[in-house]
Amino acid sequence: MARLTEPSTRYHLIVAASPEELARQAAEQIAAGIDLALAERDRAQIALAGGETPRAAYSRLGGEHLPWERVDVLLGDERWVPADDPSSNARMLRETLLAQAPASRARFHPVPTDRPSAEASAVAYAAELAVLCPGRMPRFDVVLLGLGDDGHTASLFPGTAAPGVVDRPVTIGEGKGLPRITLTAPVLSAARRVIFLVSGAGKRQALARLLDPSEPAGRTPARLVRPASEVVILADAAAAADLPPR
């Protein structure tokens, strides 16, 4: 465990010794954020990552005894595909976190990918966020993010327009041949608790770049996530192997 500090963003890196420990740490961090939020407010809003890495964490989190009926579950990004498509992040959440009690009592707000265009889906998602999280920019209690081997997070891919969008909460991302609906960097940065979940040797370089104060955000858009609070990075040993001693 090490603490890494730079003027704009503070990172707290936790390296897990096993996949089971990584899933446990992630579930506990998310649950703690929900618990803290519900101690202060009637409802908690969390935005979760898609992909394969968080599956085990979500399955574990689903068994946490929290007042899930007071939790709104959303996604940080979603592929513009039907809800039953194998690549749908919403489908993955329904198969893991929301498939079991007590988390099945949470209120899930999937990205409405049934609109006639990705742009229309983004507008609809932004409208739902405005109701759930009133204010200039939505403020989530917990945001869980992944990290791509190219340095992207959510669907803010390097070399695309999405990372530069700062005037609205939702935009269109383009990555790996699919349009995607994604939260923008200002929304991710407004969260009360930000957690990155990073797994696998293929993420070593991207993780090192995320933690490098001199790394340009244009090359590694994950560095655009700059909350006021400390960013927790949960990584497995394979992802953290190339980091210098700290």
C-alpha cells in the first residue's frame, strides 16, 4: 500500500494479492461509499463500470447488507447496443449485482439505448441524470472506473472528441468500433468517491501513466478524472508490477 501525491490529484494505490482480494476490496470500497452517503442523505447514487474486470466485485457487492432500496445504480458508460446484447454493460449488471438479494432491491437506471440514435440516447440519459442529481453537474456518491490499456476510462478514448467535452454531463464516445454513451470528465471529477479498478498485465503501462504527474491527459484521458477527494486505485499484482518502489 502506498500513497502518491501530486498537486492536482491525490492517489491511494492498493495492490491486491489475489483476484478474490481485489473483488473484496472493490466491494468494500463501494459499500463504504454507499453507507457514508446514506448516513447523510435519503438516497445514494452510484455510477459503475462495465467490462469483465468488475464482475466478481459486483457479485460480492450484491450480498452486502445495505438499504439497497435507497440506492440508485447507474452506469459510467454504455455501448449503444440493445439491452440484451452480450456486450451490454446493463446486462452484465443485471447478471451480477442486481441478480441477488439484497442488491436486487436497488433502483437501476440503465442508459436508454433503445432510442433511434446514440445522440438521442445521450440526451435521454442526461435528462434522467438531471432529475436524479439536480444541479449544474450531477454529483455521484461513488464512481467506479476501469482503465483501458490505451489509458481511456469510461468511454473517454484518446484521440477522440469525448475527453474534451466539458459543457454537458453526457456525450458520445467512440471506441473499438462502437458508439458509446458516456459520462464526461467533469461529472466523473465531481464524484464524492472515485475508485479505479485495474487488473491484468496488459494494464501495466496505462497504470504507470495514470500515476505519472507529467503524463498528458490527451494521451491518457483517465488523468482527466480529478476529484477533490483522494482517488483510490485498486490494482492486482500483475497490473502494478512495473511501478517503481514507493
